[in-house]
Amino acid sequence: MLAGFIREGRLTVLTAGGRALSFGAPAEGVADVTIRFRGRASFLRVALRPALHFGEAYMNGDLVLEQGTLADLFALVGRNLGNREHARRGPLARAFRALARRLQQHNPIAAARRNVAHHYDLSETLFRLFLDSDLNYSCAYFPRPDLSLEEAQRAKQRHIAAKLLLAPGQRVLDIGCGWGSLALALARMEEVRVDGVTLSAEQHARATARAEASGLADRVCFSLTDYREVEGAYDRIVSVGMFEHVGSPHYEGFFAAVRRLLAPGGVALIHSIGRMDVPGLTDSWTRKYIFPGGYVPALSEVLPHVERAGLWATDIEILRLHYAETLRHWRERFLAKRAVIRDIYDERFCRMWEFYLAGSEMGFRHGGLMVFQLQLARRVDTVPLTRDYIRATESALPV
């Protein structure tokens, strides 16, 4: 398998039995990597089911990097992804994958709370050690490649605010508000009232404290609420980095809720990770250890539900490589604080998160992942007819 896959760059595998297996050839811009397996059982598990056991072997210390870094290994793998043989799936295989998606992503409210807690209720100290100072845990926006992470996250907030066309007195709903970064930023940019909803108890507590500390508690309110439980009418709805946790069986209900909650002249902005190819499955390692219930959709899965909800897709923007750069910043900051994080958790946790961050970066650089922003409205004439207003509004917003 590796002989046909690894062609650019050299990968050497040292087996537990002492054999050295070399694949590929040196290539410019690709570091040579050598990995060693500490046990025969681990080697066999990875060979039989690499999607799950490769990450587990690294987490458990059964796979050791003798030459190069984990980022080098993923860069080498990513460089060669185009060499994979893509099997043509027949109708039965496609039907099986569609059924598997529905089963894996069945996400009623109780399950959604458990899935969110698994990842987002980790120690806030952990996230503070590698995120930007404003705690934005989503793709930053790099209009210039030399921006710092803090600058790029503020640029993302301005980009979203511009598409929302904020005006004084509006009611804004932030679905999946995280630690309140975007909600508070929107309230600073304009005299709007923002309701943020999350299923993470840790995020809710911190967001509420931030609103009080910033003097914005009279206009920004956070609650532990599922989007399906929200009532009322909102002039603007925004959701950043939450749609990946909805699950494809619930897309129809999600966009029905957006339409129900959106005022007739309202605007919604959905910011989500997406895939550039056909619908797939969440890999087994990520589903087990990082984002249970999570799924990255293809636009072909999303847009039919927008149509059925009776919403206008007034703007669709694809952000390519912005998340790769965001993850590079996160990975470098994580590694710089690795000793501190190891004291909070343990070595296995650190290796798990290194694998998650480096693997995710590879997915956005080479694996067909991207971010899409869907601007939605109920009426055809709600937003300007050209995109010029986005750049003009961004320029006028505070840096």
C-alpha cells in the first residue's frame, strides 16, 4: 500500500522486528521522515486499520518519530494524497455509506450535549494556551499572509459583521457562541443586542463572565440552550463553527429553525468547515477521540435544505487555506506550551492533540477541506446586489 502511495519524499518505517522499509524518494520541499514501531501488535493493528490505529499508536507511544516531526509526517502524507487509488463505489456501497452517515450523526439534544461536553468542556486554561487572546476557536481570516493570529481573528470578525449588515437596535442570535468572542465583538461594533446559545457549560460560564467584565451584560446575554429550543424573532443570525456538530440528518431542521427565527428582512450567516468533494464519513479516530458526532459536510448536502427552507442564498464564499494557516498558528502555540499542558493533563493527551492539530492542518492543505460562509435571507432584496459593500463595510469597522 505504501509503495504505491508514497512517491514524493522518503518515508522509512522501522518495524518492531528490526526491518527498515523505505518508500518514495527525496523531493524538494518535503522532509524525509522515519517512524519506528515499538511493538509487533501495534504494527499489525495500524496495517489492518490505519484510520483508527495510526493515531492511537502515536497517542500511546507505540509509534515513535526517529527523524522529522509529526508535522513533517503529515506534510509528506498530504503531498502524496493525490496518489491514492479512488475506488468507484457502486450503488450498494453508496447506500451503505449514506446509512452509516445517518447512524453516526444522529444527534438529538441529549446526545448533542454529551458530544459538546467531550471537547468544549475541557479546561479553559488549555484553550488559552494556544488560541488567540480573544479565544476564537474557529477559522481566522487572512486577507494578508503576514497577519498575526490575533489580527486574522479580528479580520474574521469584521468580515462576518460586514456580511451581517448590522444596524443599531437589531436583535442578533449567535448559535454556538463559544466563549462569547464574536457576540461581544459584534456588540462593540454596533449598538445591537446579542443572544448567544451554547451547549457547553464551561463556555457559557466564561462567556457570561466576559460580558459582565466588559460592561456589555445589558446588551449581550448567553444561555445553555440548543438551537432547536430558541424562540423569538431575530434581525440577524450568525453561527460560526457550530454547523459541523449538527449532523446531516438534522440539516432540514436546522435551516427550518433559521427561517423560523429570522425576521422577514433579516440576514443569517453560517460559517462552517466543508469538503470540496462528495459526502463522506468522519474518520474513526477523530470521531472517537476529538469530535464525537462531528461531521464535515459537502455543499451538495447543505444547499438542498437551504432551498427547502425557502431561504435565499444571497452569498456563498469559500475560504481556502485560511484554516490551514490558523491551525499552523495553533499547533506552534500548543507545542510552545506543551510542558504546561502536560502538567494539566498528561503525555498521552498532548500526543493526541498534537495528532489532531497536525492532521487537521494537513486536511486543509492537501485533503480537500475548506470553509464556506453562507449568507442567507428570506427576501430577494434584503442585501445589496453586488459584493462591494462587504469590503467597504469592513474598512469602516474598527480594527
